[in-house]
Amino acid sequence: MDSHVNMLKLCVGADSVEDLIDWQGQTRAKGPDGLPRHVTRMWPKRAAELCDGGSLFWVIKGVVLARQRIVRLDHVDRGDGIDRCGIVLDPEIHRTEPVPRRPFQGWRYLPPADSPSDLGSRAATDSDLPPQLMAALADIGVR
């Protein structure tokens, strides 16, 4: 039995995995240690499980397309008195099997058994297909 849990989060403002890669390459997307981080207002109740091998799975345009390993959770203070959670991520972005997901707010916990698998090396270079088409192909077993 796995001791970790994953997180599912919408990648707002991104139309592709390449947009996520570009964003995380910018200085403002990184913490003081240079690692990419996503800052959120709420602190996960299952923090220990997330940091025990969990990944953040990104939903882009309604489809899970990528994941990043969660390195740690940091307290972030932006000077407004609100304690935020900085989800510090491994810089390596893994493309995943496309899985459609309906919109939601915040994040969702994702058990390892329900998490999409990483794509193989051939499929990882197939970024010219729209996410919805990739998900439809996966649904019928073509990809």
C-alpha cells in the first residue's frame, strides 16, 4: 500500500504543457532556492502524505497532461498577514496519459491508483495534438 497521495490542480492560464514549462522557467515562478513553486492560500491537511513521494498532476484545458514531484511545502509570507502554502516542485515535468477532468476549485487529492501513468518517450514528443483530442484518443484506446 502506498504511503503517499498526489494532488490534482488546474493549470490556470496555460493552453499546453509548453505554456507550463515556459511559466516555470521565469524567475517569478520560482522560490528563493530556484525551484518552481505554486503558491496557494490553503494548506493541505494531508501535507505529510504529499511530501512522501506525491506529485502534483496538472489539468490543462480540462485534461490531465503533466505531473511534477512535490519536493516540500513551504510557508510563504507576502507581507499581508496571510500564511500561504508554497508547493515546491521538482523542475522536471513529466507528460502523462491524457485524462479528461471537469473544472473544480482549489485542488483534489488523487490516490496513486487513480493517477494517470507517465507517457512513453515517443508520446512525450507528440505535443502537436490538442489536449482534448489526446484525451479522446486515450478514451478509445488509440494512444
